[in-house]
Amino acid sequence: MPKRILTGTVTSDKNEQTITVLVERRFKHPLLQKTVRKSKKYRAHDAENKFKVGDTVRIEECAPISKTKRWTVVVEA
């Protein structure tokens, strides 16, 4: 099964080698047909600490790195 790749915005870079990424998805509500925005935060591994708040990044699914980290930063989008 291929690894998922998501695009989001960095919301926090305070932790060492970790960034928090806000990923927003849009979809049409099945009954109301209105466009709905849902967002979720993911914690991703940033080995060089090079990403800062506000950067747009792509993250890829990986094996668990810690209790909360299951994603790594692929490249700046």
C-alpha cells in the first residue's frame, strides 16, 4: 500500500526535530451540498529543524518515530 502524502502549513516549531502541521481538507456535504472545511494537526519529524511557522510543507506517512510522530517532512511545497 502506498504511503499517504499530505500538504499543510506549519503551525508550531517549538519542539526539537518536530513540527506541527495543520492539514485542511475540503469536501461537499452529502446532504446540504455546501463546501465544508475540516482541519487536523499532525506532528512530523523535521531532522534539520529547518522549517518555521507559516511554511507550506508536504509530509509523508512513516513508521512510528515516537508516541505521537508518524509522519516525516518530505519537502517544502
